[in-house]
Amino acid sequence: MDKIADLRVTMVGKQILSVRTDSDPPQLDWRYDYDRLTYTWCETPPELAEPMARYLKYFGLAFGCFDFGLTARREPVFFECNPNGQWSWLEDETEAPIARAFADLLEGGA
């Protein structure tokens, strides 16, 4: 795979928040060198929303962190879904309102 970046898509209820992780140079596994990473809150590729919602519904989950690699053509390649994935550091780096999404879910919202 010609991976150029990683995409962590956090789905909380029906809210979807995506963060792109880039490293310079691109790494097979972004965890090898944290000092080379940049994080960007970004749009979720529209073709991912429905399959991720079906995945969560199938397993009876209200939350999941989906990991994808992004190819040079910006095509997402699915790696895994973490049903209890970490997300706080992404909010710290990008101000993506993930905690707010959890609050909304717990309050009975979307």
C-alpha cells in the first residue's frame, strides 16, 4: 500500500470526528516516532459514514475509533475498529470536540 498518512475516525453515536496523522517522512506505523507527527482535524470521507454506522450497530456499540491508512490517491484502507479506543490526545492536538460528542450522547442527543 502506498500509505501517505493515517486517519483516526472517532464515531460517537451519530457524530463522526476525523483526525489525520501525518509524519515526515511517512511511516508504516505512526507510533514509531511521535516527534515527527502532525495532527489535523479533517472531513470524514463520505463513503465511510454508512459502513461505520453499520459496524457499530452490528456489534451493539455506541462508540468506536476506526483506523485507516490513506493512500496517495486519498483512498482510505481499513485497519481496525477499537471499541474502547483512545481519543483524548487527538482532542488536545486539534480541538476536535470529541468529549462534547460523548456529553451529547450521554445527554440523549445525537
